[in-house]
Amino acid sequence: MPFTAHAQTNTPPTGQSDIVVTGTRASMAKATQIKRAATQIIDTVSASEIGQLPDFNAGDALRRVTGVNTLTYQGEPRFVIVRGFNQGYNDVLVDGFSLAATDINMGMTTTNGRQISMEVLPANLASHIDVIKSATPETEGNFIGGLVNFVTPSAFDFAKPTLSLSVKGGEALDSKANGGNHFGGQAEIAGATRFGSDQQFGLYLSGTYWRRDINVAQEETGSTRNWYTAAGTVTTPYGGNGYAVPANRIYYNYRNKRERFGFQGRLDWHGEKAKAYIASYYFNQRENSTRYTTNAAVAATATDSNQTATSGTLSNVTQTEQLGRYLWKRQVYGLYGRGDVELGGGWKADIGASWSHSSVSNPQISDSFAQSNMAFNYDTSGIAPTFTAVNAANAANASLYKTTSRTMETYSLSSNRYDVQANIARNVEAQDRGFGIKAGARFSGTRQGVGYYGTTWSNLGYTLAGVTNGAGICGYQCDTPIPMISGAAADSLFAQYASSATATVNTSSNAGGTYKVSEDIWAGYLQGQWRSDRLLVVGGVRLEQTRFASSSTQATNGVYAPVSASKSYFDALPSVNVILNTTENSKLRLGASMSVARPAYSAAALHGGVLNTTSSTPTLSTGNPDLAPRRARNLDIAQEFYFDHGKGMFAVSGFYKWINNEIYSFGAYQTVAGVSTPVLVTQARNATGLTRAYGLEVSASHDLSFLPAPFDGFGVSANATFSRAQVPITLSDGSVRVMNNLAEQPGRIINASIYYDKGRVHGRLAWNHLGRLWDDRYPNLTPSGFYANRIQQPTNNLDFQISYDVTRRFTVSFDAQNLTAQGMSYRYGTNQELLQSAFKLPTQILFGAKVKL
């Protein structure tokens, strides 16, 4: 068994052919085996056979792990939540090596800039995915929530050569008014073989293709509400007559098309006293979104007449019709390898190195047409507010909507990540007893460049009538269809009028949104352990020296010049883990450690940010080079019970964390030159007080093989995480509010499934619950505006999968994702009584076939 930095995953010994039995039952058994053998508190999700994690990307698979969920984007998992801690507290590895990030800064301090986006990675990347929750000295120190490690397959995991091919195809089910049904599907191929005179070489290869096409209908009501006096003029929040009136009514409809393809390969060599492997991967994701928008925006000078608690008439409203076209191209590829050797006398050593490169390109085109000084009746008595134009004929007259602007922007990212590791150890294997020692060193380096360029054209001489034929599509509600603007017609008219238009280069945003960062982390550790038949104690210290530097261009009194900043800091991270076999089939685990969570690259870099005026809330985010990393002291305790020779498991664990330098996104609305509405200006800051976070995790699984046939094929699996926090947040006036959860930290994460595996039938019905969380992408940390902080409402997703083995080599399947058509909803207000935004997501069904050769 490998004993290197990735040995903490406790992969079963090679040659045991553990990945051969199909079905969820086999997957659960393997996951239980890994958890039981681990020297840390971990949870895992495992493939039942080659390429058979029954999910569509890595984020989908991770949502089945205890204490793990994901933040979603357009209905697909993007970032990992562990124990309620968002992506800023976690790290992601592949076989113990770091990955280049695909998370580009979009003018928000909450985007991390360190993370790989989960939708870029296919589920069949790994034979199992381990989520490490307690630190040892050999463990990467940059995590407070969890360390996610994708353990890739090796040809030595299989007793004989194997090859499988699978395809799935189906549709996303949606109403015709929302855009109709769209095709989606995936294809996978994976194979492994061993060769050589002594079968000492092993080759594993896999490839995958995935496609999804959906419409996402959405409504927003503005980033704040307005309150009016009896005379109909704007007053302070919750003032006047106490009726909360939407500041906007925005309908969106996204046509979101996504494709992902990629491959991975691994070549292993096993000798008598040494072994080595080299591996490579390439993953490419392309996302094409067409967004149709209608936005009725209420001016600050508007009056409200005919007021009731749920209705009224607003003057001075501007309705904007908009076409947004957004293309994302993300790719990540890399090469890594590791060698292990037995030195004699019980000593072993290994060395490994990795290089990973990522790039992101995001060109955007936005065409806007507006009609001003309109009057609208509003109604807030329903699920979501509605606006109805008083003069319906003018509102429907496309020729009255003049072109206000065309904006063309390009965001880009290029990143290289280098990772070199070396370890030496004696007497640290599972079969060893007595004292053992391990030491090692690691260098991790990042070179990342972020780019932005944007230009806005105004004074264009055409109207909405020239780019639409009257066809409409629904937003979240269908009371006011959104005009469908033709991109080709808009391009043609722009080409005709561009020479006479006014082009404004977004100079300050171009400068502030273009910057470079570099980070070098030098680490070393010394770890000792003592093991008997019942007790294992692992402890020591990890030392990490970090140097972070950034450079950009900023204006001083209107003069642009290069600027740069750098910062170095040192961390000593002691830890100790104790594992006691309380009985033959139970374990008590205790852990105490210190760890860090380094700031987002975009948050800590010296840069001015990008002014974004095309979203419903204009935003501007700036970097903070004085930002310090989070530093945590962690306590963990877990009790695990194992039943029926691996058929069942029950575990309960608790954690408590004291976090210094907690990072939060400070936001306040300000007046920015050239922008008619207030701009949300944000910057990442360190909290001045101590943050406490704590929680409880419970997980259980069991095969119900004791039931009479045919019910003996059933099994159950469930886990739940409950977490809380005390987070001091400083508002704009210097006062402090204590939040009861961290940003993007749900109070509850629950996963439950019923599965069936018997004979030729394999099935699973899975439920996923994500509790409420504070969505701090749009923070309002002013005393009067604090009510406007958005709270993402709980979600419940239900998925169903079933397959049937027609023959030993041929299987058919059916998948239904998001059976309840669960979308997302955000609320604000002193009691979350006000809807801020909501969107719908369709159910997707897929029929599939698999051949094993």
C-alpha cells in the first residue's frame, strides 16, 4: 500500500480486485472499508466498478458524502461545502497533488480564485473521493473545513483486463413557454490492462463526454426594497406606511448549454522493492448562455399612488429589454507522478511532482434597449411580485425602446500550479507495531494572471423593433413575456451604426480587473506515531512559510501607473490524532490540530476591480493586500461502529473550531461617477473578534439482507450534519453584529438514500437537503441596509437511478435527476419575509446502455 502523502486515503492493497462488484451495495462496502482503515476522520464515496460513480460530475458525487454539499450554478454543482464550510475553507487534490484553479474573479470578493470548479471534472475521474476532516502533520495545511482528495484508478486495482463503454441520452423536461425540452447525454469509455514479462506494468485510460441544455427561468425584485409615505414619496427602510415595494421586477430566461469532455491516463510500474507511476489528465468545459431579460427599474424619484398593503401604482419606471450572450471556456490539464522505494531496515521513501495548468476565457456581449418614464401597477400578493404597465400599448411597442448601450467584455484567467513532495518513513504501515516516524517536505507554487477588457458603445441609432420579431419567452412568471432579441440582428445593426456611435473604453475597470499573483509555499513536517493492536497515536508539527505577491495598475489622481504588493507569513501547525479500538468492531477517534485557510487570490491581490453595471445590482470589488489568512484551532471527536462484517456502519462525530482572522465580504452602496444607481462596493476584510464554529455529524448505512427475498436486496444510507457559528461582523458605522452562521454555511446538510442490489437489478432513490445559508455575494453591511442581506432558502433534491443487467456484459439504465424540479429561492428582510429572487430548474431524464468487454 502506498505510504506517501496520499496514503491517508488508505486505498485497499493492490491485487485485491476490490473494484469488481457492481451496484451501490459494493460502493458502500468499499467506502466503509476505507473509512475504517483511515488514520484520520474521513468520509468517502466510492465507485462500485470502473467508471461507475453514478453521477454526472464530481460535485454530484460529493453530495453523497457525510457533511458535504455543493454550491450550485445554473443547476450544476460548482464549489464544495464541507461541514458547512464554503470553498474558501477547503482544498482539492488529485492523488495528493494540487490542481490549478478554474475559478475566475468576476468582481466579487467571495470568488475564491484557488478552486477547481467541480463541473469541469467528471465523476469517473476517481475510484473513490475522500474528504479528510482532521489534520495530521503530513496533511496539506490549507483547510479548515475539509480536504477533498480524488483517488484515481490504477490498472493494479483490477484482477484482469477490463474495458467498458456506456452512453446515456434523454431530455431536460420543461414547458414550451419556458423554452421547451432539450437533449442531453453523456458517453464514457474506460479500460485497464497489465503487461510485461511479470505483469509489472499497468495502463489505465478513460475518456468522457457530457452535454446538458436547459432553460433557467428566473425573477429578481432588486437588491433592496422601497418604503413610501402616505403621500407616495420614498422614505427609510421599514418606515412610512410599512409597505415593502420592489425596487425592480426583473425576469430572466437563460438558455444554458454545457459540454464537457476529457481524458485521463495512468501508467504504473511495480517492481520487487520499488514502484512508480506517471499520470496525466485533460478536461475541457464549454458553456454557452443566452440570457433574455426584461427589467422594470423604479427610479429613486418615483412616487407610489393608490397604495395598499400589496398593491399600488409607481411612476418614473424604466423598462429595459436586454440580450446577454456569455461564453465560458474552461480547461485544466496536468502531468504528475510518484515513485516509492524500500530502503532497507524498515525505511521507505517516496518523491512526487506535479504540474497543472488551467485557463478560462469568458467573452460577453450585452445589448440593452430602454423606455423611460413609464408607470406600472404592482402586486405583491402572490408568490412573486408582478408589474403591469399602465399603458400596455406603449409597453409592447418595440419601436419605443431606444438602444441604450452595447457592452463587450472579456474576462480571462491563466494559472500554473507546481507541486513537489518528498517523504521518508519507518514503521508506519498498518501492519507495523510500536514506534514509527515520518518526515517530509513540500513546495507548492502558483503563478496566475487575471485579465479584463471592456468597451461600451452608446448613441446607437436603432431600436428594439429592429432586433426582435415579437416572439417572447417566459421568466419565472409568465404575466409579462420577455422579448426574444436576435443576436444576429443585433450584430448586424451594430455593425451598421458603430462608426457613428460613442465608444467608451472601461479604462478603470480594464486596469483594476487585470492583475497577476504569485504564491510560494514551503512546507516541512515531522510526524511520529505509536501503534498497538488497539491504539494508534499520530502527532507532530507541520511548518509552512508562505509568500504572496501581486501586481496591477491603478490610478492616482487620474494617472495610471504600475503597483505591486507582497506579503510573507509563517505558520507552525501542530496536531495529534488518537484512535482507540473500543471493541473489535468500533473505534473512537480524537483529534486536535491547527490549520489555515489562505485568502482568495482575488481578495488578497492589489487591484481595483471591475465595475459591473449589466447585472441587476451594479457591483465593484477591490482587493485587500493586507488581508491575513484564517487560522484555526480544531478539536474533533468521532465514534464509529461497524456491523455484520462490513454490511453496516454507524458513526457520530463532533467538531469545534476557534478561528482567528475570519474573512468576510464587507459591502456598502456608494455613488460611482457615471452610474445612475447606487453601486455595491465590496472588499474582503478580516474580522476583529474570535469566530467560533461547531457542529455534529451522524451517518449510517446497512444492507437489509436479513429481509425475506426479494426484499433482501434493499439497503439504506443516511447522513446529516448540523452546524452553527458565532461570527462578529463590523458594520459601516463601526458597530458589530454577531452572525449565527458563516457566509455560505448551511445549518443543515442531509443525505438519505434507499438502494436495491440483487441479481440483475440495481437501483437508488436519493434525497439531498441543503439548509438555509447567507449568500454573501451581495453583502449590505450598513445598519439601515442590513435587512437586505440575502438568505438562500432550503433546497430538497430527489434523484432516481435504476439499471438492469440484460447479460453479464450488457446493462440498460434509466436516470431521473431533480425529480421535484427543485430550483433556488433567496429572501431578505428582518424576518426573511421578502422574496429577492427565485429560479426554476427542470427535471432531466436519461436512458442508457453499457457494454463490458
